Amino acid sequence: MSRENSEKVEKEVIQDNAAAETGTAAAANNSDTEAGIPSAENLTEEEKLKEELAKEKDKFLRLFAEFENYKKRTSKERLELFKTANQEVLQALLPVMDDFDRALAQIAGAGDEVLLKGVELIHNKLKDTLKSKGLEEVELKAGDAFNADFAEAITQIPAPTDELKGKIVDVVEKGYKLGDKIIRFPKVVIGN
């Protein structure tokens, strides 16, 4: 039997036992004396043992289900921890990535091809290393619609064209995410 099926059966048993306990207790109170059914005091030793066994079985099933939920929850928390364990280190390296981007822009403007090639190699190596650790750039560019859930607006300027009203005019600082969690929001300028 698969884990899902066993969990489903356990839940049904727990629900049936709970319903039976509440229904049996109510019915016992109302009809014990009327129908001539012996009350709890008049039960035979075997019936008492069966009732006790059913209670212990119910208690065991509840404890087992609770333990299974605990295992699932802790394994999920552990996976989340592994995914974001290096978040602080990656956040500390983000300013280095920004410096590389600025250096590449300056070197490209100066026209020194040999220096540009060397800095690009180092930049790409650092970028690939961070990407292998789960870091991804939040993709935003000028002209995209502004969404406060994925970007931080640092200022508003008059839109250069009507199409840019309410949209991103410029990306001042790149944003990054680790898995599905944004660890640094991109800083953007939006058109007003």
C-alpha cells in the first residue's frame, strides 16, 4: 500500500472512530435503559477489553498521523534551509557583481580590448559560480510594466513618451533572486 493510500485510510479510520465515539456515546445515553442494552457498568470483560483496544488503536492512529505530519514538515523546512543557507554570502557578493558591471561599462567606453576581455572573463566566471549556487538575475528592462512585488521604485520622472507612463524608464540597480525568493529587489525609475 502506498504512503498516500495508507494516510487516506488512517484519516478515514480516525474520522470513523471519532464519529462512532460521539454517536455511540449519544445513543448509549438515550437508549441504554430504553432498549435494555447493558450500560458501561454491565459490560462483560471481553466487551470492556474490545472498547479499550479500540480507544488505544484510535490513539495510536492519531499519534502515527501526527508523527507523519511532523516528518513531512521538518523535511520541507530542511529543504528550504538548504536552498537559502548561502543567502548571506550571496548577498555580500552582489556589490562585487555591481562593481564588475560598472567596470565593464567604463572599460568598453575606453576602447581597451585586451583589458575588456580579461575583466569579462573574470566577471563571467563569478557570475557562473553564483548562478550554480542558485542566484538568478531578476529580468527587468526599460519599457516593462512596473510591479511593486518585483521591483523597488526609487524615483519618478516625467515619462519621455506616452508609452512609458507608469512603466520602467531605467533600471538603476539589478535585482537578484535565490530560488523563488527575491533577495535584492531591482531599483528602478518609473515614468509619471
